[in-house]
Amino acid sequence: MKLLIVSQYFWPESFRINEVATSLAEKGVEVEILTGKPNYPQGKVFDGYRASGYQREEYRSIPVHRIPLFPRGRGGMRLALNYLSFIISGLLFAPWMLRKKQFDVIFIYAPSPILQAIPAIFLGWLKGCPVVLWVQDLWPESLSATGHVRNRLMLKMVEQVVRFIYRHCDLLLVQSQAFVAPVRALAADTPIAYYPNSVDDTFAVPAKGELPAVAGLGEGFSVMFAGNIGTAQAVEVIVEAARLLKGHADIHFVVLGEGSRWEWMRQEAQRQALINMHLPGRFPVETMPGFMQQASALLVTLADQEIFKATIPSKVQAYLAAGRPILACLNGEGANLVVAAGAGLAIPAENGRALAEAIMQLYRMPPAEREAMGARGRLYYAEHFAHDMLVDQLVTHLRLVCNDKERTE
């Protein structure tokens, strides 16, 4: 099977698609990548790349085709130009770069923006092959929830584009069962299947090697948050919980990552003298399993928005695999998953006082009970989200859609 993966994000950016592509290639799938120039999350093009021009390289023997991309900067108009530039470059450059290549199927990895599916659909039409879209975020709902777009007319226009995208794909894979209904409302008769996120299996085995020293981690009781620090994550709740618990000298909040709200958190930590909150920044993805396994508890947060009730942040699977108790400060599917796994405590979204109380509940819990929570999470991960198992499922989905296309021709 010859597969083209289309993703605006790819290595050296840290996204799930990196491991998926590698595993597909190891299973005998002939994989190629169409992507942009790496610039996430810092917003500037990585060293060794330039925004203009196209580029070809290899990642673990996988051909990678990079099209021009306007760097995302720190959001606002630059982010809109970043999204638009991938679409335009994909329509103009990709057909020429891939002109001598044929594919059996095109697979789109679609965290925001889902608009990146447009050039992939065009390529599918040119190449005469089916297109499979893996929906990670609900659009236009996520635009409204994060505040990127508030104009109702603009949101309605985006909805029409998403309707077009869904209806011109051959299969839609959704990362949460709760995505099925809202996706179906726009997708008409396009088949939909549940296909969850996972993580590299290194998260589920004891970490090896030395890790950089991080203040607050591995000392006392450490609550660790890892990932994007943005509006959707409602990180204000972390600051509030840290304020409420700053009298407990051995409870530390460790926030690993970067994003649009990182500077605000740093300023608040300084203003409120929150010496219990540590913001060391971003670390390579390969260090994450070790950091997570050092933490006393792992924290996931989302804003109190209707759309996020349907979303399962991909870090939840990483936390389950790491085998540490989880504090799920969010509503809906993500919280339900943690509770179903018996892997931690669920707290209402954006409720700092409830989060502080849950942290104290874990803090006072006998260590054996916390270890049992983590063990249940790791077992649940192995049964429902193991990386290799899900890659096999993806291969099955891709082969079936190829077979269906052949039968209809």
C-alpha cells in the first residue's frame, strides 16, 4: 500500500503523526509525507529550514516533502496567514512536487486547522485515490471556544467549508466517541469510525537515561502539567490552585511546555509570589516519559466550553501509559475516561478550589493507593490505546477504504 500522509505538522515538531508514520513504514506501508516548514510551537521556522521554497528530506527513511509556509508567530493575524499559506502552497506546489507519484490512499492528520484537508482532497482527486481524514478538533466550534473567531458570519462560512471537507472524504476517523454526532451533522453519508489517539509505547515502560533537572519534580509532592499552555487549557485554574496551596511547602506545580499563556503564568507566579509553581519551558518529547514517571500526579485541564466536553486531550493517553495518578480538571469525555479507568480524580473544568481539594485528597492518600491508581491507568492504556494495536487498526481502515474504492470503479 502506497500512502501519502498530509499534515501541516511533522517532525521535528512533536506530534502524534511522527510515531504513526514510523510504525506504518515498519509494517510495510510505503509512506511519504506532505507537510510544511516546522515552526510549532515557538512560531518561528526551526533552524536549518526557511519559510520560502519547497524542500525534500527523509525522516527515518520516509520521504518528506515540505511546502512553503508562513510562520504562525504568536497568533492573531499571523496564525490566520499560517493556516492560509499551507492551503495555498498545498494547492500550488504539492501537485508539482508529487507529479510522478501515485498513491493508493491519502491520510490527513488533522489537528487544527482542519482546513489543511483542502489540498489533500485536491490531490486525491488528481491521483484518483481515496482520502481518509483523522479529525482531532471540531471546527468551527473550536475556533469559537478558543476565541480565535467570534464573528457569527465567519463561523458560518467556516462551517460550510468543513461541510465540504467532510463530504469529499471517503472515511472520517474521530478521536472521541462524542465527536460522532457533531461530525455526522455535517458529513452526510461519509462513513465515520472511532479511532482514538495513543502515544509511543516508551511512555508505558520505565524510563532510562539521565534527565535534565527540573525544579519541583522529584521532590515532595509534584503535580505536573505537560503540553500546550494556551487558552483552551484554561491554565488560570492551575494558578488558582497553586495560590490556594502555597502554604504547603512540599506541594509543587510543574508546568512543562510553551504556548500563548506561558508568559501570563510567569507574570502571575511572580506577582503572587507562587514559589510552588515552576515553569521551566519546553523539553524534547523523548524526555516526557521520564518526567511523567517522576511526578506524583499528572494534571490535564480544559476550558469550560461545550465543545471540550467531547474532546479527549491526547495527553490523557500519555498519562495513562505513564502509570501515575491523573487529575482531570475538565468536563465530559476526558474526565469520564479517567474515571472509567480508575486512574485518578475528575474535577469540574475551571474550578480552582475543587482542583486544590482533589490535590489534597491525593496528597493525603496512602502511597499504595496512588500506585494502584497509576497501575490501573497503565492497564487501561494497554487494553484500549496501545500504540501497536491502534496502528494495526489504522492499516485495516486504510486497506478497507482502498478496497471500497476499487469496488466502486
